[in-house]
Amino acid sequence: MLAGLPLAVWMDVSNLSQSALKRQAQDMSSLITSIRSYYATNVVGRILAAHAAGMDSGTPVTHEYATIPGAIPIPATLSLELGDVIKQQQANITYRFVSDLPFNKRAPHDLDRFETASLAALRADPKQTLSDIKRSGFTNTFRLVTPVLMAQACVACHNTHPESPKRDWKIGDVRGIQEVIIRQPFAANVFAFKYLLLYFLCSAGLGMALILLQQRQAALIQGFNRDLESANEFLASISMKISRYLSPQIYKGIFSGQKDVVVHTERKRLTIFFSDIKDFTATTERLQPEALTEMLNEYLTEMSAIALKHGGTLDKFIGDAVLVFFGDPETNGAAEDAKACLKMAIDMQHRLGELKAKWRGDGTEEPFVVRMGINSGYCNVGNFGSNDRMDYTIIGAEANLAARLQSIAEGGKIVISYETYALVQDIVDATPLPPITMKGIQREIVPYAVNGLLLGEDHAIRVMSEHFSGLDLHLDLGQLDPKERARVRAALAEAMAALDERDAQR
């Protein structure tokens, strides 16, 4: 807006200059016309009138007055010579008194295209005033044309003068044109606004200073933004790497500000899951380290994905063991947490059966056999450690009990405590096992071996899962297509027949 203000002022000054030129030309033309009219009426007219009455014949009126003593010029000659005087006094003003019908002994007038067109237009309508303005560089040229009308004295003179090219003049005829030409550098008018120009200079200086300051600030901000982007990219990379060492729920809580990284624990009711690979030491002796590492990483990756799918908090990997708990940092209630944990374990066994088939196809004769234990109870959960090194985990006898339950489970089986069974009994088919005792717990523990899940209101649909060396079975009657049941029966019957035949051979 500030940059456009001088342009607006420049346009206003240009208009003012053009208006001033037009007014000046009109005033000049009117002044010369008045002088010529006064001279024609009160000087030439009176002398000619005296000559006509025979009262005086000593003052000749002629355009050649300079060569006749005591003579005076006719009005047209006065106008021509007045124009020369004006031009000498005012270099930027030109006065022209021209016609296309000059006296015979006088040089013809050079009329340009505008003057010729103006003369024709005025003879058609002598009441109009014609003008033209042109700009060349920073100079305006204004031209004003008015008609030269024949008065009574002019008609009498021209119709009787021997050198007149026309003898039928009438009063009001257009003899020629009177033109005032004014040239003015309109840029000079700008300096008349010296205080405004000073204001513009100050404003422009202030504006440039503000622009430079803004550009400097913008450069600084861009630099800060680049540094922040680099820092953000670095922090994002670091946080992504750190997230690999934390459970997603814990990672989200820390980086969203919901959890403080301080040594602090809470006592909560949790459902704890513990799994371990049976005879893992013997398995490591049978497999090459590279194959073992690949299989173990694939196993832990798949188990982690299933835990996250069911909303479990992945605590840690303890070698080949996996510790997951439900109920912190988010909980759906003790019963729902326990059911989610049990469903997670069933899904893990199912996925493990698929992995076994894959590993056998890759050449591993005896893949992993996993035991799982689940217990529900109160534990201390939170940040344990020091101000320099912390671990978000759980501590308590109930966590140890989950580890003990998996240790008594058969390969490929899931064992749960009575506390967990009480929470999930409406969806599970389980068989009680002999009671066990555990150090640190005074009561006897009644474990339950999970046979499968019960689905549907009538509990008629079961999900059975058996995974151990030589057998991988996952039977979900709810998802089994009725058309495929005959094939399942045939396969199971064939398997039973093979077992009977093997027993008979022994």
C-alpha cells in the first residue's frame, strides 16, 4: 500500500497538470480574443467608420502598416504579431493565428493534421472548442483551438480588399483558427509537494528498514525452523529406536506426557501371561546359531504382534520367555482383561502351529514347543530402578505364579490359575490339575489345563488347541465350514487308525 501511494500521487499530479494547462490555454485564448475584439471595435472600427463618413482619411488600416507612416495593423495582423511577442516572452507558450485562406501576397500557413481537422470541424459547428493533449516523456503538450469569426468590420474589409482570396464573407463565418499551445514538464509539479515528498522519503526509509528487519527475522526463523526440523527428525529417529525397547502403551504414555519418567509404582489387579520354550537348551544344541536366531526372532515377532492385537502390555523378553500383562496402563475390568489374555494365548498357540509347519518345510525337524501360564492377582506395576536407569515392569508373587504355572504345563498347553479360571469360566473348557504349592504363597494353588474355548450362548462350540512334538492341532468349530466337516472326520479317523496300528505293533 505504501509503495502504491506515490503512484497515486503521481497520477493526481498528472491530472492536475493537465487541468492547469487546459485552464491556462483557455485563459490565454480568451485574453487574446478579447484584445483582438477590443482592438477591432474601438480602434480599427472607429477609424474605418471615420473614413467611411469622410471625416478622416489620414490613418490607413492595412496589414502592411509597417511600411506606411501613420498606419495601423488590421486585427488579424495584430493577432499574428501578438503571438510572436508572446512566444518571445513565454518559451513554453505558442500562439498561432492561422487560416487556409490567407491574403494573396502573404505566405500560406502550414497547417498540421490536427489544425486542418479542427478548422473543418469548426466551420461545421463554430460553437465548439477543440483541444488535444499529448505526453512525451515527462512533458505534457496541450493544444486549444477556437474559431476566428468574421465580424462586421472584418466582412467589410475582406470583401473589398484587393488581395482577399474570397469576396463573399458574411458575419459569423469562420475565417481561421486561433490556437494556444502550452508545453509543461508535469514532473516539475511534483516538487511543489515538498512536504509530501519528504513524508514519502521518510515512509520509504521506514518501510525499507521494516522490510529488511522482516527479512532478517524471516531468515532467522527459517534457520530456527531448519534446526528444529533437523532436531525433530533426530528426535523422531531416536524415539522410533527407543520404541523398540518399550511396549507401545508405555511408549505412548511417556511421549504423550501422560506418564512421568520417575521411580513410581502402583498396586493393581493384573492378569499375567508367561510363556517359555520347552527344552530350549536342547533345541539350541540341535540347531545352528544362525537358524536358531532366525527362528527365535520370527517367533518373538509373531508373539509380540498377537499380544499388541489383544491389548496386552509386552513387559519383556527373558531369553526365550515372554512376559505380558493385562490391566495396565489401560484396563477393561478384571474379567475382560483375563478373557483377552486367554484369547491371546489361544491365538499364539494357533500361530505357533502355523510357524511349525513353515519351519518343518524349511528343514527343522523339531521346532519350538511352547508352554504357557496365566494368573490373575494384585502386583506392583510401574517404574523400578534408579533415577539413571529404570524399567517399567511388574513385581509380586502373582507374577512368579504365572511363571510356575507355565513350568508345569505340558508342551503346547496352557495352564491357568483358579483366580483366572473364575474370571473366564464362561468361555473356557478347562480341566483341574492336582494342587501345587509355591514358595511365598501359603495356600495351595489349583491349576487348570485349558482344553479350548467355548463360543456361543449354549457353549456347544469349542475351540481346541493341541501343540506338542509330533502334533499340531487347532480345531475351531465355529469357523469350520459344514462342507469340510466330513474331511475333518476322515482325517481324524485316519490319524486314530494310524495311532492304533502303531500301538498294535508295539
